[in-house]
Amino acid sequence: MVSYAPMNALAESNCRLCGTADCPAVLDCDRFQVRRCPSCTTLWCDPLRLLPEEEAGSDGVIEDTYLSVDETIQRDNRERLAVIESLAPPSSHPRLLEIGCMHGGFVLQAQRAGYQAKGLDISRPAVEWAAERHPGMVDLGTLDASQPDASMDVIAGFNVVEHMDDPGEFLGHVSRVLRPGGLFVAETPAQESLYHHVLFARAKLLPGMGLQEIGMHPGTHIFKFGRRAWTHVLERRSFEVLDVRAKSTPLRELLAKNRARGLVFAAGTVGFGLAQRVTGLGNRVLVAARAP
């Protein structure tokens, strides 16, 4: 069960990625602000989480949704795996750990490609689902002090870092757990996306409109990175950034996640998805970096 702190206990004006203090708010939303670090450009929600009753309307993860579009997600996973294989093949980087692996689809692909791959997730139902089908492949938990130093060759996290209360602490564990020359690969929502620019512009032009969709919300998409933000955050930790590329979430996955929001929202989702592909301003960013 998720535990919640009082709202003011998770108020955060300092950047948890680079330590810059008193970062300015760039957007006032209903019950929270969005702050931007002037140094690394990362965005985050202040407070990081709300009280349970206030989070009831936020867009939580529905695990059955991912299973319903598993084929689409597996195609996406093959593209992610191709990036990793090109930079850290299993012959030289065999030990791979995925954080936030859900049901373990990517982990299974990595194992079949020759990696000694395992996954971690904090969702007990997802871990139990994986355990029934692939025993020992996925464990309950996340990257923390229990993982030995220099014990992994590759650490991956797809669409998970933005959900963390302290991505800076997580990246500290990534630096510690990767062996020298190891590879870190992450995928997160992108500030450079057409989706981001349009929704933030609308929120600024129409303030006081209540719960506007901006792609960020305390307790769900807490942080938002981008190509510039990821490069700054990783290079200040002495990582060598090897690849930063725009991506778009597959339309089938977007529609499945938002099917409860109605036809108008679905039509907008399709429109955004097509426009992002035409402009190249995808809603996600994939980054790969070599550990020092």
C-alpha cells in the first residue's frame, strides 16, 4: 500500500536532480505548481504528492491496460533492446537489470537476446503475474542500497523515473550499481514534445480552469525531463551521453490508457500522436549513457 505524507511535507522548491535551491514556479495548477530548475531545466510538481482524496482523479497505471496492448509494447521493447545491443552487447555487458519492469516483457526479450536479465517492480500483482509464468525473472522492489556496488553492466528504466519522488537518489544508486563502463538507458516524457508545448501554453493562457490536463500531476508524472535536461543531469554525474532521441508512444497504447476519458479525448490523442510523428516532436525521450 502506498503511504502518503501530509501535503506540506512533500512541498519541494529545490531541484532533486542538481541541488539548485528556490527554483521558480512556471505554472500554477489546481492544488499544485510546476517548478523548473534554471540549471538543469528539469520540471517537477510541487508538492510531489497530494493527499489520497486529492489524487483520486489522477491518471494512475492500470495494469490490465498494458496486458491488453502487450503486442504493441513488445514492438516498442524490441526497439529499446536494439539500442542497448548496439551500445552494450551481451558478450561484453551480460548483466542487465530493468527497474519498473511491470510484467517482465522487456526482461524476457533481453534474456532471449543473451543477457542475464532480471527485473524489479513495486507492483505486487505484476510481480506475481510474472512469477507464475517466468519464475525468478522479476522481484518485488526497486533499486536501493541492497543492490551490491558494480554488480550490473546495464540498468534500464522505461517510463518509470518520472514517477519517483527522488530521481536524484535513484541516479546515485545507478552510478553505484553500474560497473565502470556500464550502460544506463532511460525513457521518460519529454519537454520538447508537441504535446507538452500545446498543453502548457493552454494552461498559461487559460489559468484557473481547474483540473487541466498538462501531462504532469503529483503522485503520477511528478518529474518531466527532456533532451537538454537528461544531458545536463547525466553529464554532471560524469556519465558519457551516447544517444538522446525523440520517441512517440504507440497510438494503441495511448488510446488504451485513456479509453475511460471518452471519444473527444481519444480523438485529441490520435491527433497529437499523428502530429508528433509528422513534426518529430515525440512525447518521449530515450537516453543512453556510459558510466564512468
